[in-house]
Amino acid sequence: MSATSSSNPASIFRSLCRSSPWRWDTVRFSVSWSTRDGESDPLRAWVRRPAALRVETADGVVLHSSTGNEQSRDALYVSASKKSWLVAPRLVSPVYNDVGYVHRRPQAAYGDPAFGDPRWTAMLDPVELAGAAPVPFETPFANRVELEDIAEETYEGRAALAATVTPNVSYQPFTPGRPLIGTGNTRVVVDIATAICVSTTALDGELAGCGHRLAISGVDEYMVDDLFIDAPPTLTDVREHMPWQVS
């Protein structure tokens, strides 16, 4: 079924933006950011949900590598906060619509790993463009963003859904102060298979032309812990002779 076959393409776009936590477990991609100072060098990344992340330069220099399990979580579990009781999104079931996208998200421990810029989390799970559930009534400016020119297209060889997005007063970035879109019109492209936001381009204002470009190379590939460990394991290779020093 076409992503825009519904009588309400805006509803389909928003439900796709809510769907990322249930559409992939691992992803491999390259990403670059465009700013007023120019375009950044591309980075290669491997993500394994919920927290593992490896980032390299285009030349293969490792910038970050972590399984996400290195830190003790004692403080989280004894904090008696609501967050400590939330489980990973893949362990709970959302409400789907008739095209298989998420209509309403349940409470869960959302948040993908980020490197340097917290907008990494938003591009991997662009729920900030839709909210966890539809607004009660489809009235002007009731949604977090207004949508125009919704269209299916191909981005980096993959099927995608694009729209021109304008934030309303109710728009709330996933990370406060670090919105995924600009204050004016932004062209947004979301990969249909993964619901990852693969491109943003500010169309007007002082940030015109700024945004990001993400090219997906692999989805749901098997990724072992060793991929996310920077230092090699401290084990002895017993195949080699070990001299015994006698004084």
C-alpha cells in the first residue's frame, strides 16, 4: 500500500514519524551537517538499540565507541522516579493504523544514542514532528507542526516520504533547545522502511540551506559487542609461547 494512499496524507506522515522504535533494531549510516559555515565532513555510524553506538570518520578513525552498558545504573534504579520503571520501546506494543504505522505511542524509555549533537536522537526517532498521539481535533495550528507538499520520493535509493514542515507554538524538540527543524519552513525527508529522518533543509530565514543528510547503508544487520568496544579485550593469546622467567 502506498504511504500516501490514505485520504489524509498528513496523518500518515505524522504516524510514520512516531514509528521508528518498532521499525529497526540496528542501522548503519553516514551523516553530514550543513551550517552557515559550510558542510561538515561525513561521519560513519553504527547503532544498535537501545544504547550501542560506534562513530568513525570517513577515513576509519574511531571517534566514539560504546555499548551503552559501561556505566552503573544503580542510581537510576534506586531513584524511585518514574523513568526507572520504563522499559525499552520494543518490549511494549503501540497502537497501529491501517497502513502499519504507529497511531499512538505507549510510555517507554525512549531515546537513541547521540554523538556530539543531541539532534542525532531526533533524526533517528523524529517523533518531535508528530507527538506521541494525534491531537483530539484536526484544527489549524493544533498539531506540533504544519505540513505541506507531502510527497513520496526516492532518497539515496530508498523509498521516502517528504513534507514541508513549519513549527507551531506547541512544537517541542526531543532535546530542549536543539530542534530538528528551523523556525520557518523546513523540507523534511523520512525513510519509509525505518522512519528515520534522513534529510532536513531549512528553506528560509537566516538558516536557509542548513540541515543534515543521512544515507542508510544497512538495516537490522547483526552487530556484536566487539564492534562497540574501542579497546581490544585484555585476554592472553594462549597459542603463543609464554616464556617463564626464573631468577
